[in-house]
Amino acid sequence: MRHPSSPLEVPGAGGEIQALVPVASASGSAARSSSGGGRSGGSFTALLGLPTSQAMELLLPAAAPAFPADPDLVDRAARFSAFASPSPSSPSPTPPPPPSSSAAAAKRKADPANRVSKSKAAKKGKTAAASGEDKDGGGDGDDEKPAYVHVRARRGQATDSHSLAERARREKINARMELLKELVPGCSKVSGTVLVLDEIINHVQSLQRQVEYLSMRLAAVNPRVDFGGLDNFLTTEVTWPDMGINGARHLMQLQQHFWHGDLAHPLQPPSQWEKRADTHPPVFSNSSSSLFGYDLASSGAQPQTGKLKTEL
Amino acid sequence: MHAPRRFKRDFMERLLLSLQVAGLTSKSMGLRERRDAVRVSSDVAMASARGRGAPWARALVARHAAKRRNEALLRRIMGGGGYERAAAAAAGRKEVRSRKIVTRSHRLCSSRRKRRSLAMAAASGAMVARTMVKGRLRLLRRLVPGADALHGFSLLSETLDYVVCLKTQAAAARLQTCMRCVRGVNEKL
């Protein structure tokens, strides 16, 4: 049961979703049949190494009609791959694999990710209980979650079942913390559980406050207009002919940022809005990223932690 | 960026739909009422776009359903069946919460005893860190809807989910306000 202890390599142009499937030997057929690309080591960091554009492209449009009945796993899987570094390494879009295998692979990816991260770190030791192995390649329709988790003990550590289970649990929790660290901005340089949790709490609070503020603005913007008047315009990404030029450009930028999630381009300062409109509070910042979150993060979390301490 | 595109689109559609319903339902002119209507509709849109897979979605909707004021709006948006389910969830949660309070008070008493007994022993770094972590987790449970009874791994999963959806909700709301602002401005000109 050898798996390649290959270094972490971002799959190349030919790297498809099979490269993400944890490469234990059983899945060799699926993985090795992939045309190009290194076999990524199958650990979490390998998942994170996949460029966003590829992963999104592979996962979402191709598999959209054929999503399995468990959207939760697939969402989580999409998020796993979406946490990759934003630099697109391969310009050529690869032909997406058939939806069934991609859907099955997406499901499997979220599921045995823990298993694989453990087995990758193994040097020697014995495996835990017999497993329900679902690592064979090819799209079997819906996998059931395996009954047992395949764990390998690390070198020089206790191998009784209790500590193994504990270790499994701890690894799962650490994996989740990694994901949360990726999600919350400014957490990657912080180490230690407490500070990371602090940041997460700050972020959640700031997001909630943002939503409240934005809903207040939304309510303020429509004094007489009924809320739903702009259906047709807002869901399509077509330019509107009757908008002003600057307005259309701003809005197209905003919409692109929303759909594609690219926060790299700052908007032009909306000075003309402030001149004309009267319902704009001066807080409205240039960046399309969060209004409060990034500002707070940059200016330090001092007021937040003060508030936190009083709450505690 | 993090949420899949399908979810964003789903949510946006539902948001527009529910906003429309909200505009039809409440002819109230008060700013606060409108703001509440907007918030309820956007929360419901987010929860329904997320689907049944996440417990925070049910808890969020149940939280809104528990207030009597939102009843008409919720009925309109989710239909009668959905509202019944939300009301049932809201009622069911109260007993769970009382049980949770009892168990948590037990746990607090026992931990206070343990802390007093360990007061003699040096407050080791691990102990301090663990209590801080527990405090943070308690806060998190209060923030994330429906995460009251979750521990450890599931709590973190719920927060992950919730944060992603909050982000999309904020982005969608921002888009909406900007578009409506610009449109209003253009109409004025």
C-alpha cells in the first residue's frame, strides 16, 4: 500500500480533478490515467495548491447538472479547492472530466481528505480497523461514508485505539482550523488557537454588522420604489443601455467582483456619487471588499478585543 | 470567491424574489420596519439557498419566525408549509435550550470546583489556554445561529459554512444597494 510521497506539486495543465483524488494505490488507475500533471500528494496542502480558476472551472460548471444529492459535501469540496492561491498557473482550460467522475471525486475529496492527510504522514505503524475502502477510481454513483477511518500511526507514537482516535479527531479539528484561517483574512500569520479564534469571532461580528448596515442602506435607498423593481437588470451581466457611463462601469466592476470574487482591483473613487446622491454615507470606501472588516483588520483589532473582553 | 457560483446565483435570485415580496407585503413607510423586512428577507433567502444541509439555516429562519411581527412576510416568502416548519423549529428549540442551560450550569459548577481545587496548583499555561479557548468557543456558539449544541469539529464546520454565506450575503447586499443607488441617480438626471 504505497502511496507516492511526492513533494507538493501543483498539477500542470493536464492536471484534472483526478489529481485531487487522494492517490492511494487503489485509485491509481484513475489518477495515473490523467494525462499530465504531477500526482499531488493528496494532503490538504496539495488541495490548497490547486489554482482557483482550474478548480472552480472543473468543479462548478461541469458538474452543475450532475451534483450528487449531498450539496453540503460538494460545497465544502468546492471551498477546499477555492482556497488555493489565486495565481492561475495554467492558462489553457482543461476539458472538464465527465460529470459523474468529477462529482464522485468531489465527494470523495472532502470525505477522505482526513484519511489521506494522516496516511501521508505515516512512516511505519499499523493501520487501524479494516476499512470500507472507496478509493477505487471511476464513478461509483453515490458513495456511502465509510464505516471506519483509515488511520496510520506515526513513527514512535502510541498505537492503541484510543490515542489513534484522539489523533484522528485532533487532525480533523486542525484541518478545520486551517480552513478557517484561510477564510478569515489576516489569520495566516497568527499562530495559536486562541488568537485565531479571536480573529474568527471578530470577522463574524463584523460581517454581521456589515449585513445589518447594508440592509439598512437598502431599505433607505428605496423610499417609494418597491423593492423588486430591478429584477431583470440585476441578475444578468449584460450592460444596460440607459445607465450613465460611469455608473455602468462601476456596476459592471462590482458585479464582476461579486461573481468572480476577484478583490484585486480597487474601484475608482465614487466621487461623482457623493456629489449627486444624498443617501451615501461617507463611509463607503473604494474597495469592493468588506467595508468594515479590512479596515478593522488593518487598524488592529484593539477596539474589538476590548469589547470582547468586556463580553467575556 | 469562496462560495460556488451556483450558490451565489441562487441566493441572488431568492434575494430579489423575497425583496419583491417584502415590498408588496409591508406598505409601511417606517425606516426601521423596512430595514427589518429587508433583513428578514435576505436571511430567509440565504437560508433557503443553503438548503437543509446546514443546521444554521434552520435556526436562522426559526429565529425570525419566533417573532410575531414577521409572520405575514415569512408566510408570503416561504409559503404556508415552510412557515409551519419554521414555527415548529422555533418552538422545538426552546426545550432544547432549557436542557442545554441545565447541562451547561452543571458543567460550570463542576469546572468551578475543579478550578478551585487546582487553585493551589500553578496555573499552567495549558490550563489557561484551554479556558481561553473555551471562552472563545462559547462566544462563537452565541454568534453562529443554531450552533448552541455543537462541540468541537461540528462547531468549526458550522462557522466555516456560516462565514462563507455571510460573505456572499454582504456582497450581494452591497451590489444591490449600489445598483439601486445608481439607478435612482440616473433617474433623477
